Amino acid sequence: MARYSRITGTGSYLPPRRLTNADLAAELAAQGIETSDDWIVERTGIHARHFAAAGVCSSDLGVEAAKKALEAAGLEPVDIDLIIVATSTPDMVFPSTACILQNKLGMAGCPAFDLQAVCSGFVYALTVADALIKSGTATKALVIGAEVFSRILDFSDRTTCVLFGDGAGAVVLQASETPGILASDLHADGKHVNILCVPGGVSGGKVLGDPLLKMDGQAVFKLAVGVLESAARAALAKAYLTDADIDWLIPHQANIRIMQSTAKKLKVPLEKLIITVDQHGNTSAASIPLALDTAVRSGKIKKGDTLMLEGVGGGFTWGAVLLNY
């Protein structure tokens, strides 16, 4: 009998501190940096974002999202036999945020590791978990995207610091006799490293290079729209489906213009585009599971719906996962 994987529970968590564009503009003005709500909304579609308090790490946010996903799936932490955390802002250099999160959930024994593909991280992690379940290596997996991007922002650069937020999203992926994950398509091209990166590292107890985010926004935009369409179409082809079969498009929540452009290319009506970037900002690897959970809990997404998840991020990485919810 064929073995598949299905999402059986979703969860998400946002740190309590919410900053509207006006709040952020006021903080930046105190540093001599000018911006405004109109300027941010016009270029990005973002109205607000959440920032974690000092001392709160990606694992803390991920634990809360994981608990909600487990509750939705009707499971306990002890039932899980695989943890994958997609993050670009780990708690430590090592051990992995997944191992730290595992301990915070009161678990032990199952494999736990981080996956680093920046904003494509959740799509990559979901694909890996699906493969491990199909192979029989795992049966019930926690797949989490968790980020504290506020820690790596350059608040003297108004073109980037207004874009990002903190948060976490999680799903429980379980073995199933019926298909859930239908197809995936993953890619990377390292020649684009410099258009979106944090060009710093740690050596000898010191930070080498620049530990803050750098982005060429125009270059990212031009690349993102094309590769998101191609990955989505590749995933559809692998599942022998077409644009018309997509019930909901859940892209990485980076920029409303990129999201809307991708929807139009895929002929997905804008009312079938899940949008949370307006309230969450860009939460990198957390953005897709955050948006998924928001749409599930609001009642938009229902059992049996066909979802297209797609992400693009620094690396340059991109990919798509087509699934039946």
C-alpha cells in the first residue's frame, strides 16, 4: 500500500508587541530616519508587524506554534517522531533550534534538526518531512518555521527595516493512506547570494563582516516573480493538475506586489490569494505556515481544498509545494 503524508494540524504564534507603521515611523524618526505609513503601504502592503521582546528566541515562538498545531491534530508531544525547524535566526550557532525546541516541549529521542533556506525554508522543510514519512523513517512530524528577524535588521536603512517581523508557524504532518502532499519543486542558484544576505559570521569570539540584513529590493523583485511562477507550474505538472485546480494560493508573505503578480501569472483570482503580510510583515520561514494557520482558523481553507504553497528567499532559493488539505 502506498504511503503518503497529510497535514493534520496547524498552529501559529506572534509575539505580543505589535508595531504599526506609525509606531515604527516614530521610532525611526527619533534616530533621524524618515518614513511614513503611506510610504510603507504603497511599496509593500505592510501595515504592521510584531517584534519579540528581548531574550525571546526563535525556539520560544516555535514552541507556542507547535503546541497549537499539536492540539489541532489531537496529539501530544510524545507522539512526534521528527522535528524540522526552518529558521535563519537560530537561538545559537549550535545546537539546532530544533533540539532546543524539542527540550522545551518535554520531548526526547526523535531526530530534530534545523533547515536553512531563508524565506523558502518552510517549503523546503515540508518537502523533506514528506520524503521522510513516505520512506517510513517518520510517521508524525512537526514542521516549524520560526524567526526573530528584528534581531538582524539595520534600523538605519528604511528600505529594509520596515519589511520584516517576528513570528512562528507550525504544522503536524502525518503518514496517511490518501495523498496530502501532491508534489513539490525546489531550486537554488548561489550566484544571487549578494542580492539578499546577512554578510557576517563569528570567528574567535568576534563578529566578522556585517551581521545585519542587506537587500537589493529591485533585483529580488525581478527574480522572485519569475521563479515563483515556474516552481508552481512545475509542481502542478508533477501532480497532473492545472492552474484551475488551485483553491488557495499561499505565497511567502514578502511584498503584496510580488504576491499579486504571481497570482495573476497563475490565473488565480486575487480573492483566492491568502494575504497576511499586511499585519505580519515578512516573517521569512514563518510566513507561509503563519498564513496557512490564519486561513485555516478563519474558516477560509477547508478540508479537501487544494493549496499551492510557494516561497523565494536568500540563497537564492525558491520552491513550491502542492497539497490537498
